[in-house]
Amino acid sequence: MGRTSDARERILAAATDLFSRRSYGSIGVAEICAQAGTPKGSFYHFFESKQALALEIIDLQWNSQRGRWQRILDGDGPLVHRLKDLFAFTVEMQTASLNDAGVVSGCLFGNLSLELSTGDDPMRQKLRAIFDEQVELIRRSIEAAQALGELTTIDAPGAAKSIVAQIEGTVLFAKLFNDPGQLDQLWANSLRLLQVADS
Amino acid sequence: MGRTSDARERILAAATDLFSRRSYGSIGVAEICAQAGTPKGSFYHFFESKQALALEIIDLQWNSQRGRWQRILDGDGPLVHRLKDLFAFTVEMQTASLNDAGVVSGCLFGNLSLELSTGDDPMRQKLRAIFDEQVELIRRSIEAAQALGELTTIDAPGAAKSIVAQIEGTVLFAKLFNDPGQLDQLWANSLRLLQVADS
């Protein structure tokens, strides 16, 4: 048993690790507690359920990832360069997962969307809100680039959504083929979705 | 109990229905047999395991879907019109799922890729082969359209892959938002990935 004082953090860390490597449905509270080195009783002291824990992990991951997306998209230089940096960040995350865990774990939000979205309503609401925010962050950047005359894209919300869909579909390939190199085409494909000549 | 003579078909039908509505990991052999109205013993008479059953269902679905893809893509008329028909078929499948089961079930191959691809090797091999075939079917159509001077797309394999990724990412949104209307932009976005003006 570890110290009680950090049991909550150890449960969060163990579950984050397990959820990145296996499906949500295949992981039980007992396994999370075993990996965290905490008794099952202390789990329910901190979390109402596995779902409550998962919702907190999704929040933590999106808060961290949103910060990174904002810093990249609000940076200087032409939008297309910032998008290139955003995709480099995606490659970096998947490469880190391959190096640390031996597998490309994909996108937690996409994984849970396809595993649970027909059944788990609080999760579905949260995942919808995250993807809406991702589209919104990119849409705002596209509109700022339009205002500067950088882009001639006509439909900013549609283009933003198509880029987020392209990220999710490409991350699916990276996970299935266990190969972050699948993500290399993301930038060129996004330029096409934005109707920009390659640069 | 139903008749033994069609027990195998009833197991396949029950599992296909369950796999389209819930995650693979959440469904056990007992539940499949209960829905099929067959004793558990007869399950193992026909299938070695849940995995063996799932592999057969994936084959059946892809054989049927591949036939439809081929008929559409090998049809007459400009490629862009055939792609429009391919996406109409995708919308039709997801709308049928919404009408029949009350949920947009998404793409079985994409769902299983994100749920299982870090862990289940026979499944991963099969899913990789299916996505490779999808990319190949579209690549051949693009190259045929290039040969006719219909397209100026330079990188046919890259464009084909980006279209399949766009389908998967967009189907993810359709499932998460339980709305086949999310697929409406697929055609316009694919024309951009092919570097074709909207038509």
C-alpha cells in the first residue's frame, strides 16, 4: 500500500496509463487500484465510480491539450505554419506513447467516442463539447487568417470541422498501424481542405 | 430455444446487431446466445471464441460493403459523381442504423480499430487489410480519372488515404453526435482533398 496522502493522484495516474493502452470497458476498478497500489475502499473515497474517474481524466487531458493548442494557434506567423506546429505536436504525443508504452495509443477522446458514444451519456456530452471546442479553436484561427487576407477559404466552420475530422481519421490509422508516420500527411491534407497551395 | 439448423445464422445475426450497438468488450458469449435463443454449448460448436465470431462478422460485412464500393466506383460517369454516390451510400447506412436501432452505430471497422488495435492482433491484421483495400479501391479510381484527364491530383495514393481518413473522422462525428447529417460535407471535403473545384 502506498501513502494515503497521494492515493488520489496515484489512482489518476494508473487509470490514465491504463486508458491510454486498453479500451475503457476492459479496465475495472480492481485493476486500477492494483496498479495504483491503493485499496479499493480508498477508490470510492475519492471517486463515485469508474465513469466519474474517467470524466475527470478527460477534463485533465483536454485542459492540458487545450492549453497547448491555444499557445500554438495564438502564436505568430502565418496560420499554415501554426497548423504545421499543431500537427507536429500531435506526432510528438503519439511518438511519446510509442516510446513509453510500446503502442500508438491514439486520441483518448476519439477512442472513447467510438467505444462509448452510443451508450454513455455524460461521457458523450463531454466528448461533444471537446470536439466542438477543437473545431472552434481552428475556426477562429481560420477567420483571423481570412481577415489578414492570408486565406481565401470560404467556409471557415466547415473547413475547421473537416480538419478535426482529418486529424481523428489519421490518428485512427496511426493507432491501427502502430505508426506515427501515418500522421505525416496531415499538414498537406489540411492545406487542401483550406484550399491553400502547398507551402 | 430455436431450431438447431439455423442456430449458426441466429448467433451471427445477434452478434452483428450487438456489435453495431455496443462496444466489443462489453458483449459476452452469454448475451449473444441469449439474444440468439441458442444454448451456450451450441455457440462453441460453431465458433471457437467470441474473437473467431467477430472475425467472421468483419469478413461478412466487408465482403458485402466491398461489393457495393466496387459497383459504385466501377460505374459510369466522372469520378467525382461516383464519389458522391459512395458517400450517399455511407449516409444511407448510418441513417438505416439510426432508424433501426435508434443510434448511429458508425463504422464497425473504425470502432474496432480504436477499441482493440493496441491489443488484439488477428483483429488488427484484418482491419489493416480492410483499410488498405479501401484506400486501394479509391486510388485505382483516382488513377483511372487521371488517365482520362479528369483530375490533376498529383499524389493518388496520398489522396486516396486522406479520403478514407476523412470518411472515418466524419463517421466518428456522426456517431458521437448521433446525426448522419454530419456526413453531408464529405463530398465537398473530398473534392478539396482531390484538388478539384466543387461541381
